[in-house]
Amino acid sequence: MAQTYEYPRPALTVDVVVFALDDEDLQVMLIRRKLPPFAGQWALPGGFVRVAETLEEAAQRELQEESGLAGIFLEQLFTFSEIDRDPRERVVTVAYYALVNLAGHDVRASADAAQAAWFPVGELPELAFDHTRIVEVALQRLRGKVRYQPIGFELLPAGFTLSQMQHLYEAVLETPLDKRNFRKKVLGLGLLLRLKERQMDGRHRPAQLYRFDAQRYEKLKKRGLHFEV
Amino acid sequence: MAQTYEYPRPALTVDVVVFALDDEDLQVMLIRRKLPPFAGQWALPGGFVRVAETLEEAAQRELQEESGLAGIFLEQLFTFSEIDRDPRERVVTVAYYALVNLAGHDVRASADAAQAAWFPVGELPELAFDHTRIVEVALQRLRGKVRYQPIGFELLPAGFTLSQMQHLYEAVLETPLDKRNFRKKVLGLGLLLRLKERQMDGRHRPAQLYRFDAQRYEKLKKRGLHFEV
DNA sequence: CCAAAAGTGTTAAAACTACACCCATGA
DNA sequence: TCATGGGTGTAGTTTTAACACTTTTGG
């Protein structure tokens, strides 16, 4: 399988920052490395890109192999190319990020507990390579994006409550939001469809479930959807 | 210089979309290709990444070599990885974009006219590879970005008038803006410093020149600057 | 004195913020 | 019946959008 090229070329990898909302906290999925370099240390899921796959395919494949997560919505984040970011040789990595688990999407179950784990974004361990930096950039992007785009929508499960959605926003933005104003605004967008069912999950009034109206979203997006917190 | 690796790896290139404002129109810089594939066709400036340089360095180098433009502000756009985007072999490209020339920055002069030329974004010729797509993505990004971030500021020349700035915004957004409201908003940001000089460039009232207050911008950006058209 | 772009305020409409109580359920 | 989170409207303030005339210069 060895290959010779006329000029040396950087190796190409993908890394994925998967965010999840666990009750209150925004968490990040990490994998414990088995091999050097940084053996035993925590790192983002990721690995080398094969010549017959796109970057997104590589990211999905590595995510599946290392964490069990399959078919989630990925967004390209940034391509990192610092010369010394990998001690072995020159490696350029394309980072992706994803947001999973609003409304009962149990993410823990799909990860192989032996090597994958979730950490609150505020309490990450020391990470391999420049992965701490990558997580920072992802977080920054997520926060920036959430303010003017209804993020999370592409990847929401079928039914969620407005409170869950509000908690997502509060966790990402790290700021409390007013319940009435949040509902007014988010319903005013016309992107949510009421479901027939309601969520009865405790000793309190059941909550209305909604789903995201993807078709309408696509239409509005083309005309320059405007949305803010 | 030939090199052998254990596994085949994609080649890595950079491509740059340079936008410029020429009076009314938003233009894109293109290079006529001398070598196959697509010899004789127009393409974005760009080329292979060397192992000892970062992507940004590669982009700057290629831009300098192919167009004479040096040291301009580049922003990473997206990394394109479609399997067949290059007919020769698997090539992944990291695209950058830049915006030059508000207020008398004469861009034409720095480009080697024999191979580089400007085209209005609405009238691009057929481009090599997937470069048409890359320009589309860049344009989309520029338009999206301009609405909530004071773009262009990092790369503005020392002195510019509010009308020039407004024209930039109008060209990028392809929509007319109200002069009074634009001025109110942009001055209200507190990011512009009046210069002593005024621009006397015609038989009409001279225009006040401003420069961008980069320090203040950096401060505000950290606190989550809010800006909209 | 004419042409051309620079510069300047006000008003009505819309959007945003702050805020407090009743509702439906399970225990 | 109590605890828990779900759900709802209004009023004051701020922000936005629309709009027209005067100023300064060069020819």
C-alpha cells in the first residue's frame, strides 16, 4: 500500500468536536488514545483521511469507529495547519463540529464507554495535539452562530419542548434567557410545528412538543433568514 | 525530492478568492492557467502546499507569485474535498478569501496583467476545477458575514470616506442602503476615527476621511460586538 | 451659477425588555 | 394539597426605517 510522490506532502486528518447537552451543561466527547503519540491522553475523535473518501465521510467514519455515533449532522469548522501540531510529522487537520442530543437523544448509549467519554466544556482535561485549541474555536463558532442562526435545528430529534430548546440556548450562550420572550421569538419565526403529542415526564404540567419545519427553514434561509437569540 | 509514504495521501492545495471593489462592482481576481489540466482556462490563484509552511503562508506565497499581491488580509473559507475535483489525482484544497481596495488602494497595479485579471462577480468566465463553486461559497460567506460583522475593517487603507464604505456594503449586499441611517449606525459603533484631512477629489464638497480604530475593535470583539448592516 | 457628492434630524412603526401569575400533573 | 415545571400578556423603552433639503467644492 506504500506510495511514492514527487514532492513530500503533509498528512491529512479530520477531527470532530461533538457537543451534547446533558441537562444543564454543554459537554464535549473525548476519546482516550491507545497509541503514541500522547498515548493514554484524551483527544478528539478523528484520524487519517483516505484517498477515496471526502473529508465529511472520513469524519463520519472515524466518529463511528471511535465512538459509535453514526449519521449525525456535521459542520466543517476550520482547517488547522500549524507546522508542529503533530510531533511525528507534518499533519494538517480539518476539524468538524456537531451538536447532538436535545430531547432524549441518548448520546451516552451509543458511545463505547471503554474509550469515549463526555466532559463539560468548562472542565476539560489536558488534550493531545492542539485539540484544546480546536475545542475553543468550535465553542466560539457555536456561540457566534447560535446568535444569528437557528442552529441545532437540522439535528433536532422529532419532538422537543420549548424549554429544552431554551436550555440548549442558555447552555451554549452561558446566559439566562427570558422564558416568555424566548417563546415569543422562536414561535414567531414560524419554523416550529406543534405535534399532537405532549411530553408527560414528571409531576408537572405536560409540555407541548414541537418539531422543526425543515422545508420552511430552507425556504427562509435562501431569502436571508433573520434570527437573533 | 521524491517521497514515499506507507499509505497514499491526498495532495493538498490552497486557492484564494480575492474580491475587490472597483467603483460599483464587486470583482474577483482570476489567473489564466499555463499548464494542464485546464491550460488556458481561468482559475483562482493557488497551488500546492509545501511541508514547511502553514496554509496561510502557502496562500500568501501563491498569491504573491501569481498576482503580485502581498501581505493582504486572508480569511479561511472552506476546505473542499470532492473526490473528483481534480482530474489528475485526489486533491483537497483549502480555500481562502480576501477583500481589497476600499479607498484608492489600486489593486490592478500590483497584478501581473499578462496572467491576472479582474472580473465582475456576475460575469465570471468558465473556471477550472470546481472554482466556480468556490467563488459561490466565498460570495455567500462574504454576504453573510458583512451583515453582522464590520468586515473589511482589518484591511481598509488608512483613510476612507463614509460614502466609500457605504458603496462597499452596497456592492457586497447588492442592495441600496439609506445614507443617513448608514452613517448613524456606523458612526454610532464608535469604531471610526475622524482624520484631520478631508478628501478633495472632484467638483463637489470634500468628504471627511476616517480610519478604523483597530484597538477598540479588538476590545469590543471580545465582548461580543454587535453590528448589523 | 451649475453640477455633484457630502452632510444632517425627525417621526412613526416595530422590536425588544422586563416582569408575575395561573395551569396541569404526579406524588 | 403541594411541588414542579408549563404556559401566557402588557407596558415602557429602544431601535429601526423612511424621508428632503442645505453645504461645499470645481468647472
